[in-house]
Amino acid sequence: MSLPKIAVIMSTTRASRFADVPAAWIRDLAVARGDMEVELVDLRDYPMPFFDEPASNAWVPSSNDVARRWQATVARFDGYIFVTAEYNRGLPAVLKNALDYAYPEWNRKPCACVGYGSVGGARAIEQLRLSCVELQMAPTRSGVHIQGRDFFDALREAKPLAEIPYIEENAGVMLEELLWWTLALRHARAS
């Protein structure tokens, strides 16, 4: 059986974003395991307007070309890692919009989260998990939270994430949970 395909989704589009650093870091950790194929997916490549369709694409095909391309991309993967900032105690609007533009493509697939910010993106991740449950996804219990001084050192001083004492252990647990759910749900979807 082929290796499961995991998308690492960079869920901010700001010019000055930090997302590229943790996204590359978690992709490299996941690839090094050798038990999953991992691809970076950048929401900058999918400039969708704010959701303005008559209904979810579960009921009515999307009219927007970029949205249909986004749906095809989401559908290719068996699981997802969302790398997200926290904006004003919530998830970035562009990520929520991207979630809303797909529905059946997310169903019965797992997701994990890497958050960053003053509290490690914890509040954004909690909101993200709620949206993912509504999209019939299975969020992992464990995640990675790059927080406080560690976040500011990585952002301002370019401190490598691997130098944060707790981060690789947390990432390992999260990736193990994600792999388990990915294999279980892929088998269930196939049967």
C-alpha cells in the first residue's frame, strides 16, 4: 500500500508571515519518519474570494475556478497539518474561508495543528478543531504550540525551532497520532 499523503497547509497569507518557518520544520520532521508523503500547501496559491457560493460544494458545485482547484488539491490528501497563527484570539480569516470552500474533500480525514503566537495559537487551534469536527474531520488530541518567549525568539532572532526543548517531542507525539488516524480512516474510507 502506498504511503499516506499529508498536506502541511500554511494558513496565513500575510507578506510578513512566520508560517514558512514552522511549516518547513514540521514537513522535514514528517518526511524524516519515512512513513508518509508530505507536501506544503500554501493558501497564497489559492486566492479565493470570501465565500459567496449559493451553498456548500457538498450540495452545489462551486462556480469559482480557484475554489474548484482548491477542492481538487484538498481531495488529493489523506490527512492534514494546519500551521496557523492566532489573530485576535481566533484563526486567520483566510483559513476559515478555505475550510468553507470545501466540504466532501475534508470528510473522514484526520488533521493535526501547529500553532504559534503568544499562547502558541491555542485559541485559534481550539476554534479550528471545532470547524474541523463540523467538516467531519478527526482532529488529533496532540498538537504543537510555539509560544511566548520561544515564539518571539524564533520570530525576531531566527532561533531554530529545533532548539526549543519541548517542541520535537510534542511534534513526534502529534505525528504519531496523525499517522494512526490517517491509516485507520484511509482503510475505513476504502471499505
